[in-house]
Amino acid sequence: MKISTEIASAAKHVGEEKAIELIARAGFDAWDFSMFNMARWDWANKCLVDNGHPLRSNEYAAFAKRLRQVGLDNGIVCNQSHAPFPVSVPEIRDYLKRAIECTAIAGGEICIIHPDNNKSPEENAEMYLELLPFAKEHGVKIATENMWNWNKELDQAAPAACSHHDNFLAHIKAVNDPYLVACLDLGHAEMKGLDTTAKESILTLGKHLQALHIHDNDRWHDSHQIPFSMQMDFDAIVRALKEINYQGYFTLEADAYLNAFNKDTVFDGIKNMADAAHRLADMFEKL
């Protein structure tokens, strides 16, 4: 079982190229291409942030190619990516094909594209079916992900697209194409109010589950902390993954954990995450 982690949280401290180098040095096998700066949405002002990032410029392809080479120079590959969100915003939707293209250039096999939180499987299928021909041309699968809304009165998560395992599977079946797969966010599946668990989601999705976002939480909030630090039952999760013969990477998305570090200490955080990911991989291999 190979391990990976997203690069966005480390890149905040050291930039993408250095982040990939540190991820490799820490012992990861791959990196997850975070592309949020391609089209970052300013929620307060309802507009895209003009941040001057290379992914927003005409040099986006060269940047993705450079990151791929940094990974290869350090002995690791890009296994998957994450497109900008929310897809309910037309300005974000305009960048989804660029995200798929950058995934292919970087060497990734899967691009995670969120569904619209508040749309049905059939409505979200329209977006995915529109993107799939382009994805196929580039040899990249699209993965939809389990989302959540928030009920302020109850102070807990509320249903959203793919949040329940049955709705997640319905999204996959509405498209019915092998190039649309599932990325299960383990933490999202363990949030209070969603009436599901990561284990139930894994067993329901079965062969459709080809990517993961791994982190820990208090089984209430979307904490994005390092595995084994909070309350999720990773023994049950790993056993479920083994039961469905999961073939993908163990990819961490413990970004809130890494945000607590700084430029001088970020490698310590990355190394801790690699140790946690290796522990999960060893659990899987021993079953």
C-alpha cells in the first residue's frame, strides 16, 4: 500500500516545489496536486481572488510540468489532484477542464471534483458527463467526493451531495461510466448529523472507491487532523478497505494539522503525517 498527501498546506509555508521535496524526504510515495489557487473563491466579496499564482496564468501547463519533474527528481509521483471549488460558482466551473489537464501533465490518474452540495445525483451527473469526454482524452478519471452542509441550529452537519453512502452510490450510478469514481473523505463520513460512517461508505461504494482523503476528527466536526489523534476508528476503516480489496493510495488530507506548523518546523509535521500514513498502510498489509 502506497501513501500520499496533499501539498497545499505545506506549500503555504514553503511553496509547491519545496513541499514536494519535503514530502518525498519524509517517506511518502506520492503527492496530491492541490489546485485551489487556480481559482480561489472569495466568499465575502463573491469573486475570484487574483493571487498571481502560475496556475491562473498562461504558464499553468509549464508549472504543472515543473512540479511533475520535481517529484520525479525526488523519487515520487503525483497520484491524484484536487480541482478548485465550489462548483456551484460559474467562474469556478470554467477552470475544471484546466484542472483535469494539469492533472494529466503532472502525471496524476484521478482529479477530485466536488459535486454541487445542493444538487441531486441526476443534476450533478450533468456536470460530470459534460467533463468526461475531456477527461478521457487526457487519460484522467474524475472522482466525486462526499460533502456536507452545516445546520447552525443543531450545531451539526446537514446532508449534502454524496454525504450519505446511498446518495454517494446514486451519484456514481447516475453517470454510470468507469471514468467517474469515488473519493471518500473519511472525516466527512464521520461527522455528526450525516447518518453514515466511513465503514458503511466504503462497503457501499466497493469497486467504485478508488481514492481517499484521510484525516481524523472528533466524529462531529470536519477537523482534518492527523490520523490517530482524535476519535475515528481506523481499525474498522482499514478492515473495510481490505474487505473491498481497495487498490488506490492512502492519501492524507490532514491540512489543519499541518497549518499549525511554520516554515522552520513544517518538515516535522510532514514526517509525523508520513509516520501515521505508514502505520495505516502496515495495518492494511497485515490483514
